Amino acid sequence: MKLQSTKDRAETIFHKYIRMRDCLETTGTLTRGRCVTCDKVYPIEDLDAGHFYHNGNDFDERNLHAQCTHCNHFLSGNGVEYYPKMLSLYGKEVIDELKVKKRQIQKPTLEWLMKFIIDIKEKITYMEEL
């Protein structure tokens, strides 16, 4: 397996997990969820896994949340609304930690990515069985 294709696969599975996690948390279902920034409820297929910060935080669960396509793409992540949500969810210490991590280059190994994929698939299976 090539590193880049495995990383792409890990990101795809992780983003699915984030959307499912937040749908369950915000609506109690796996089919609809609330956008972290605009608070509107959308079908899961209309939600992205929106990053608070990019780069060193791509696989940090605290850094990604279900976000509607409008907020994520057309409003470039809607940071004006995202920051207070992050502050409420995690506090300033976590935001500061993620800010430091975003400056670090993330180079996961093939082995790490394969284990990560297995772990996230287990979480998805668990949620589907609820």
C-alpha cells in the first residue's frame, strides 16, 4: 500500500466518523446532524468534517466537527462562529494546543495510518450498532 493512498483512505473514514459522531451527539440519529457553526440541522450527506485548524491536526478528533457545506466551503470554515464553539467545548488550553500543533508537520507512518483506520472503523461499527 502506498502512503498517500492510505492517508487519503484514513481521512475519508475519519471524516465519516466525525459526521456520524456529531449527528449522534446533536440529534441522536446517524442520519441528521447540527452544523457546529450555524446550528442548522442537515442530512448527514450535506455535512462535512470541518477543520478548526488544518495541517498538524488532521487526525485530532477535537479539531473536526460536523459542519454544513455552506459554512465549511463558502464561509471558509466560518471561524467567527467556530471559535466560540471550540472555546465552549474544550476551553482555551485545547485551542492553544491545537494552534501549536497546526505549525507542526504531520507525517504519519503507513503502520500508524493502518492502525488508525482499524480503530476508526471499530468506532463506526459501534455507533451503527447503537
